[in-house]
Amino acid sequence: MLAGYEVLDARGSSDNSLIGSCSLDKSVMMWNVSTGEALRKFRGHAARVNCVAFNEESTVILSGSVDGTVRIWDLRSRNKEPIQVLDEAKDAIMTVGVSAHEILTASLDCYTRIYDLRNGQLVSNCVGESVTCASFSGDGQCVLTSTMGSSVRLMDRETGELLSQYTGHLSKEYKVESCFTSSDTHVMSGSEDGYVYCWDLVQASLTNRLEHTGSRVVHSLSSHPSQPFLLTASLGQVWLWSNQPNNTENT
């Protein structure tokens, strides 16, 4: 698969048949996993596209851009125009996530936004610092956010109340992601110092620090949905960790 421009994000569909990617050329690409063939290209953003996500049925793909919009593209039709544009953000969209009928976005305007597509409601919560990553907890009641102020915060999804805060890592210049472990018992984050940090969800105490040998910034990470595995990425390296968050091996 050759995109031609710097790829900023990529996601797989729920049936593992498609990969969606986005890049500096302001476009979203669809790829066939089996053949590596480029299937479709979606254009419409006015600036680079930072993030993509499929819905659970893989019938649409969502893209978030520096232009402050999230665009939703229908994969079942040949229509080249987005079926919906979410434009409430006042700065770049850094991450977009989908859970059932809800869309979660994180923006550099210091807000997370939850769009309920079922009833048309929008819940906006001000984090107080530019947000680079946001994700739902497994039960859907909390939102985990990463900020440019070297802070990971656990917030109530409805009220925005700060429930817990996790610090010790470094995140001031780059987009650095965070996530829950598959059991929702720990929180993990990348860092600009070349480590992955792991905290106890309830106690907010640091339980482990994993070194990306030879790396300066660990910017991306993803926890397996049901098993104790963690995939992390830095410039030029992808690491797979097992048995985290305490007794950890890597490959």
C-alpha cells in the first residue's frame, strides 16, 4: 500500500477487510486488506487530516482535520460528498472515536465533544488544555483525555467532572495518545521521553514504565480489546508488549 504522502493515521474495519488512512494531502483513502489495492479516495477537508475511525458496522468512515471539522463518509454508496459534517470545534480535531451511536472528538480548542446521533444531542466539556486524545472507558461512563500539558485525565462523560489525573510523562510538543487496558483497571500513555507509562486507574499511582529503546517520542498506542497486549509506535519503530501492565515482555 503506497499512499504517496505522509500518513497521519490508519484504522482497520471491524471485519478486517478494509483499512482507512489519512494524510497530509487532505484526503482519506480506503484500501483492500487482501490485495493492498486503493479502493476510494475522499476529499473535502481544507487542511491535513489527523485521524480516521470506522463505525462498528464499517458502513461509514469518519475523518478529523486541522480545519476543525469531522466529516462522515458513506462507504455503501458512490457519493463523493460527506453525508454529515460536524463543525463545532474551533481548532484542529486530533482524534475521533465511535461507540455505538456516539461520536467522541478531541480538539486543540481544549474541548472534548460527544455527539449522540440517536437523539441529536451534543455534550461539550472543557478540559482546560489542548486535547490530543480522547477515548471512552469500557462501560462508556468515563472519558480519558490526553493534553498538551503533560496530563492524562479521567472525566465523567456527562458532567466533565475530573475523577482522576495521571502525571509523570511528558507531552508538550507532540500528539501523544493514551488508552485503557483491556480490563479497564489501568491507564497507559505514550511520552516524549521515550517511555510508555502505566498507572492504576483508581489510585492514579504509577505501576510501570516501559522503555522504547532508541526512541525519543512514543506517540501512539493501542490496547488489545480482550487480551493483555499493547501495541505502541514511535518514529521508525512499532513494539508489541505482552503481560502488561506489570510483568512486561516485548517483541
